[in-house]
Amino acid sequence: MKLKLFIILIFIAKASLFYSQNFEKGYVINNQNDTIHGLIAVKNNNTSSKKCKFKTEKTDKIITYTPDDIRQFRYQNGKYYISSRIPNDSTNQLHFLEFLVDGIVDLYYYQDNINEYYFIKDINDSLVELKNTQYYEKIENTTYLRNKNEYIQILAPILQNSTKSCEKLMRTQVDYKSLISLIQFYHKDLCTQNECIVYSKQIKKEKFHFGVVAAYESMQIKDITTPRVSGVLYEYNTVYYPKLGIFIYIPLSFINNQRSRLIFENTYSVEKQNNQLSYPDGYYSYQIQMKENRFNMRNNLYFSYDLSRTTLRPLILGGIFLKTTLDSELKTQVDVYNPNNMLAITKSETTKTNYMNMEAGAFVGLGLHTKVFKIPFSFDLRCSYGSGLGSDAKFKATYFSANLGIILL
């Protein structure tokens, strides 16, 4: 059953990835300088630097353009890419560079599988890289990390006719937001007639969100060695119980501000166990009935990613958890039988115990993210695997849960 569920989850994930390509309105300009309007697939900067997936209508076949096939492409009122060669590239190939700022000084951005690069055009209309090479310097047995600040040496002569821009340059780092701000500031300081166009999408400040979560979970524990009955291995029954809690999340703008998020989730549950153990011990045989109520807290830290930006968004998630038993009450009834199977002794006892106090593990899941009456909520199915922590809690547990989260703030 678990294997079938796992196969189904893998199939759903692959299907979601296949069908969830998101397209936005835009246009391409081919090598004949013809402008073709249509729909462009939304990709990250690394993928967009290599290819552009385009179709004129929703039902049309997707055409994949490389930097050799077209001169440029742009999303409607959004990011803008041009085909160009970059300095110091031994392959001399064309790449799609993101056109960040069109002003007195033009700013471009390129990302490959490893690094990010920024370029401006000099007075000869050639691309010049803005970089800040780091190196180690050893002075009196102490090693220091130094910056060469090549970008300052390149930009200072260009910005020299704007004192304020030169001052701002000394506080600027080689990153996406800082360089856009600097070049835009320089243009506004010198040019009041022509507007400086920033093609990059506005970078929103990350904001924490708060919500509530309700879940229904099943738990199966195996391979327990309990200190209550020394040396006896037994298996728990599957337990079903609800959970309630809260969560906070922050969008991850460095991946995708609208589709990725880091979530901390805190939930509480009451698990009711009802198990029976029978075993012989010399002359007598024992039957032990155990009823236990456990009040648990579980903390999840996980990453969630929407596979599309449609109204109904498939999502994938994965993370780690720490589960703590805050309180536990155990009711035990021991029946002792003689060889004639006649009850000899009965003993009942209620105790507080913390024998299974902590557990840690990991989980993965699939779900949907959407809005109902303008209220964002998500629904997902998760599979978790955990192990007890400590010498007195040797066990492994498997969980399956259905979770509903509602964002309030």
C-alpha cells in the first residue's frame, strides 16, 4: 500500500511539472528585425540566458529560440533580454543578457550555472564587466580576505560628472538591487528630460505572513524497545488523530518571490494509543493492556514551491521536523495466568511517563495553493519518516497527513 502511494505521488509530481509551464504575454524580435507578439514561458535567469520558449497562441506548438535565432525578447511590461556576446568568453557564443536599465549608462545582467555577471556599455558601445574579485592576503601569520573593487575603477570615471553618484558608488555593492539603484540615480541626477527605464521587475521586500493550519494524521510506529517491559519488542497499532497549529512564512525573492517560501509550522495533537502484549515467562503467562494519551508538539521547517502561477497552483514541499511529547498518561492493566489459563493476578496502574520524549525526521509532500474569496490557502498531502532521540526511545515512525493552511495576515 505504501509503495503504491509513493508511486502515485511521484506520478503526480511529474505530471504537475509537465503541465504547469506558465506563459506570459510578450514579444520576440527575430534576426530580420520583425516583432512577433505572443506568449513567453516564465523561467529563471539561468534558463532565460540560454533559451526562450515562445508560442503565438495558447493552443499553438511551443517554439524554442536560442540567442542565435532571435535578437531579443521581452515580457509585457516586464523583463527584457537581448542576444549578445559577453567579454572574456572563450566560446564566443551568443547569450541572452537581461537588460536591466536603459539610461545614460545601460546596465545588463547574465547568470550561468555558477555565477552572476553585470555589464555596462562604455563610450565605445562595448560591454565591460563590473566585478569585485576577492583574494587572500597574509600579513604576520594572519590571513585576510581582500576585495579588488574593479567595478569602482570602471564606474568612477563614468560617474565623475555627478558628485552624488560618486559618493553613492562607494556604498554600492556588486549585486542586482544596488547596481540598478546606482545607475538609475546617476541618470536622474544628470538627465531631467528623458526617463530612465528600469526593465527589471520591482524587487519587493520580503514580508512575514501568518496563518493557521489544521491536519489529520496517521502514525505507525515500529521497532520499539520499551523500558517498561525490559527486552520485549512490540509493534504499535496505527493511530489517527487531528492536529491544530499556526505557521509563519517568508517569500524567498532570491528564488521566486511569488512562488517559493520558507515556512515554520507549530502544531499540537493528542494521540490515543490502545495496545496489547502477550508473552510467557516461565510458569506464568502475561497479558498487558496499555492505554496511553500523549500530548505532542511538532515543529516543521520546510520549503514550499508553486509549480505554476495560475489560479490553482500545484506545489511541492519538503523539510525537517522535531516532535516533542509534552505530557503523557499511561494506564496499564497486567493479567497473570497460570498454566491452566486461569486468571491468577490482576494489577492496574496509571502513571505519567516521558519515555518517548523526542523524535526527529524529514518529510515531503504535494499539494495545491489557491485563493477562495480572496483568502489564500493551501492543501497538501505529506509523508514523514522519523526516529526517536535518546537511548530510551529506540523506534521508527511513519506518518501520512492531510493538511489545510489558511493565511490570515
